[in-house]
Amino acid sequence: MILAISTSGQYAVVAWFSGGEVVWRKAVESKRAASSAILSMIEESGHQLNEATEILVDVGPGSFTGVRVGLTLAKMWGELLSLPIYAVSTFDLVNPNKPVAIPSKKSEVYVRIPEQAPTTMTPGEAAEKGITVASEADLQNLFIELPDERCPKLVSPLDLLPKYVSQPNISVAKQTHIMGETFTHGQ
């Protein structure tokens, strides 16, 4: 059985595939708890991790932390259970081989136009270019079918990398003293 997981967007998704057909699938709004949502859904599915023969993971683009959660789970399970891992882009899960935009939390969209490097732009710019912006339903419906032909390649757990379109925006602590630690700006 193939275990497919996505934590890159606002929905955490788990799907189990057997013989190319989905046998169980669920998407839940993750709201900062993608790892626990994935674990809960796997338990709810009635399937055990040791039933998996392969892992398919969504590598983004998407939320910086969300993408890393999914990749970490896939790497850990792949390594511990000696399972092959396949990586698939959110772009290919939503609209394979066509221009597509994925909403981000920064009032912009991640855009993929075939034959060009992915980039970011405003939703208005995407609309002007005729690029379809993925809807909430599109993002909730990841892995309703097995995307074999879109899975780039088998990767070793150590080679599995997130697909970021823009660099993460990591800020300096706004307070100098947080939970027992003292921070100084400019170091």
C-alpha cells in the first residue's frame, strides 16, 4: 500500500492507495498542528504504518513549517521502515503540467508556468496572466487519485528536499526576554 501525505497547505491530507486506487483518504484543516493531524488520520484510517510499501509526500510549495513537517515525517518513516519515498509538488497535485497558482499566507501566490522557474506574484497579477489560482476545494482534494505519472523520482530520505518558491521570512524576536531566554539584537 502507498501512504500519501501532504502538510504544505491549510489542509493536512492522508491517503492510502492499493492497486492504484484510493482505499482511504481524509483532509482536515491543520491550523499549526499538521503532525498530530497526520498521526491521528493514520490511526483513524485503520491502517498501520508497517502496511506501507511506499511513501508519497507533497514537497510544496507551501507554508515553510508545514512543508517541513510532511518531509520530516516521510524521511523518518522511510528511513525507519526502509521504504522508498516519492516526492510530488503541490503544483502537480492541483493542476499537472499547466500554469497554476497556489495561495500563500503572504497575500501572494506561488506560480508555476511550465518551462519557467516557479515564482511569486499577487493574485491579481496571476489573474491578469490567465493563471488559475487553486481554490480551497482544490487544496482540500489533494490525493483523490494516485498521481503516478507526476511523481518525479524515487528519492532517498536524505535527498528529500522541500520545494520553496520564496525564501522563508524569519524575523528577529520582538521581545528581548522570552520564556527565560534573553535575546540581544544585532548579534
